[in-house]
Amino acid sequence: MKKLYLFLILISGFFTVKGQFVLQHQTHVMRSGDEHFFNICNTVEEGPSGSAQVWDFSLLETKSQLTSYMYPSEKTAHNLDIPEADAVLEEFETQFYFRTSSHMIEQYGTVSKNNTITRYDKPFVKMIFPFGYGDIYSGDFSGTVEGNNNYRATFTGSYTLEADAYGTLILPNKTYHNVVRIKTYKEQCYNNSSCNCGTISYKWYVKNIRYPLLTIIKTHSSSGEKVIKTAYYSKTKERKTEENNDPLWDEMIQAKIYPNPFENEFKIDYQLAENSDVTIEIYDNSGRKVHTIHKISQKAGYYNEIIKNDDIGEQLGMYHIRIVAGESQISKTIVRGK
């Protein structure tokens, strides 16, 4: 009887593991035109690894918000500096350059807001497809960093990707089941020096949402580990085509930004549900703010703005528009063509 009971437990565990979803290219590679919204929170520890975990982060407190933008590298000002890349993720005014394929995502470079450029001659592998609980992948990378005042340095490093846990993830806005956690450890040294430091990131994924539900980033050194950032998923906006003129909405504000792509000008039509201050901010490819509109105590109703080339400059490529009304915020990425 005891042998039968043990057998049933083993079989149950086998099918539970087999039932976990696997990250696939079709469902989890970044897509140009998507925007992913995060709430930046108080820092917390990542919790246990292993099977059938329950991570309760329901008490996370939002401190600020972050939008991640995904778009083609050819639309950026530095696409020729990092020619291997075909996709860019932009957040915190930094652009991360990737090459995507059916079996992996490789990072080939980074451009910071002060135009410091990191290039990988041997790329860092961000994700392998397919990838599921229990999978491990490791490798090494190398490259150069160039910055202001003729600064230049070389670097080498190693990394490990591991799907180290699965289970249920409880966030302030929702509970997600059948979640897989990906742990990434990355160690990097400059100019052939030795180091005992690195970065650890934990990202939780679910089958029907392309981007992470929760991200926890830690530093690792000889003195220990420290959490430096915690952010959880708010919502995703996916642009279905480059000709996307769909309206945007939140509790306080609805807006339509068109045409997309545009050449000489574009229009912003918006409606306020209540009286509110309104701020419209426009950023170029590099993350530089190129135009701002402030409206104080606008009454509820319809409004429109026309943004011309003279307002934003002559740069081609992607522009990010953020509209804030009271506690509500909406954003959209549009393309300027010839």
C-alpha cells in the first residue's frame, strides 16, 4: 500500500511538471509596436524556488510607473552602430538592442540617455526557446563600451538562465496560476580585471501574457545580495499594425493620436471625464523630451492638439507620446516617416 501511495505521488508530480507551460517564440518573443506597463514598487525578496510554489506579493506598494516600448531597431538613431540587432526595448530612457529568432533572443548592445554605447561582439543570450521549468542554459559574452571624453573599455562576462520555479503568483491586482519563474545571473568584468560581482534578475511569466508579470533585480557581491528594483505588470497595449489609429483610454481620459505613421504633423484628440490638469509629453528615439504641453484646470470635455514638425524637430523614427490627466496616464508610440 505504501509503495502504491508513493507511486501515485510520483505520477502526480510528473503530470504537474508536464502541465507547466513552456515559453515559446510565438508567445513570448518581443514584438515591435507593443507597450508594456509596470508599477515600480517597494523592494521585496524573490521567495523560494522549486515546484508548486505560492508567491504572495499582494501587499506591494506602487511608488511610480514605467512603460516599456518595443520597436524595430531600424527606426532608431543608432541602428548602424549595432547592425546585428532587429528589435529595441526602451525603458528608463535607455535602449536595449536585440536580435530575435525562432529559438533565442540575443542582446547585441545598449545605448544610454547620455549616448554611452555598449556593443557585444559575442552577445548575451536573454532567452532560449522553448524554455520551461527545470531548463538551464549558460554561456559567456564580450564587447566594448564607448562614452563621452573618448572613454573606451572592453568587457567579458558569463551568464546562466534557469527556469528555477513554477506555481501561483499573487499580485495586488490579480492572481496568476501556472506561472514559470526565470532566474538570470550575469557577471561582467572590465579591461581584463577580476571581479566577484554580478546581477541577478527574477522574472515571472504566464502563458497568455507575452511580457513578465513581475521583475525583481538584485546585485550580488562578496558582501552579499541586495534587491535594487521590484516592478509588477499593470497592463499591455499591443499595436496590431503600423497603421494603428485605435483610441486609447483610461478612467479619466480617452485619446486618439493619428495618423500613424505621420510625415509633417499628427493630431491628438482627447476627452476628459472630469476637470483636470493635463500634461502631454513627447520623446524622441533617444529618450530626449522634445515637446511638452501643460493645460491647467481643463474642464471635462473634448480637446485637440496639432503637433507639427517645428514642435518636435526633424528626426525620423519613433516618437513616444505620454498624456497625464490627474491620476490617469496613457501613452502611445508613433512613427515618423519620410
